[in-house]
Amino acid sequence: MTTIALFDVDGTLVSMGGAARQAFGRAIQEASGRNISLEGTSFIGRTDPQIARELLERHGVDGEEIEPAIQETIRLYLQHFAGILPGSQGARLLPGVRTLLETLSGKPGVHPALLTGNVEAGARLKLDYFGLTGFFDFGLSCFGNDDADRYRLPGLALRRARAALGDVIAGSQLAIIGDSEHDVLCGRSIGARSIAVATGWTAAATLRSLRPDHFLADFSDTRASVAAILGTSA
């Protein structure tokens, strides 16, 4: 049975120790020419363009200015993030991630990919930092630059899976793995399975209350993690 395992990035695979947020804050101020604070703004489970739009609109950027300001914010964010990432002290790989990805990559019919609010270039920077990029099929992946609405990404992922692997692929063959409520909820419209992992900033009780198909504290138990993703018994 084919399984497309769609991983979120931040809080699920890695934590960047605030480096990405720092770069984003600097970028949006430069792009807008305004004193924009990120205080009180949640990045959890949201797309980069969506976050930029909300912050810019809140600080009076609108009309014809808004789209160019979003694009410039993303461009500068990637530039600044690439510059500060090599010296980042707090970036870390989350528990069990590498072993899980190594195990999945050795299983026939399993296609690890990404479904994340990061723009693709940002996701690559984060994964490259930890040497994880090669584990993922980017042709099956979906990013914030594909659609600013995260809830439309699973449908796009399903269309890409069918184009690559055949029209017989069903929504239930997609497993969306992430640490936020949006990861749990976004795939329900296409019948995707959800695996919630409590390694991010969303409380475990909140994740459990949304009734994901599987709940994991982290990926330390490789066997249980693989079983959850494949929908089999551990």
C-alpha cells in the first residue's frame, strides 16, 4: 500500500531556536519601512505569506502595496535567515527524527514529503542545516508559496500524488504529521489521516482534543511512529 507521509517542519522535525523568527522580523520591517513588532504574533501552523500579510495589514500596508511587500518580506527573510543560520546556537533536531526518516526511507511504497507553511526555500534552508533534505520527495511536497491558505495544501498534495503515482491514490493514503491544530485539521476535507506530535508549541491536551488518528509525544519510539504513519499495528 502506498503511503505519502507529509511532514510539517517547525516543531515537528526541527526547532530553529528563534533564528527564523528573528530573520522574519528584520525582513518585514525593512520591506515595509515600518516599525513592526512580532510580539503577540503566532507563527504556529501558519504559512509564511499569511503571517506577512497579517502583520503588514495590521500596520497599514494595503491596496496595491500589499503583494509587493509580502514578496519583498519573503525575499529578505530568506536572505537574512541564510546569513544568521550558520551561527545559530539554539537550533536542534527533535527527538527520534533522523532514525524515523531513515526507517521510512527504507520501506517500499512509502514516500516521505513535506506539507508546511514554510516557503520552499526556507524549508530547504532548515532541512539542509541538519542534513535532512535528501529524505524528502519535493515533487510531492507542498509549501506556503504554493498557497497561503494551509487548508488548501492537502488537496494540492493529493493532486500531485495522483499525477506522480496514479489516479488510484486516495486521500486516506496521505498521512499529515505535525505539531499544531492546523496539521490535525487541514487534511480532513480530503480524508487524509492525521498524526499529531507534541514536540511543538501546542499543548498535548489540545492536540488530543482534536482527535487525530494517532497521537505521539515525540518520535523516540520509532516502531510506534512508523506504525502510526502507515496506519498499522505497532
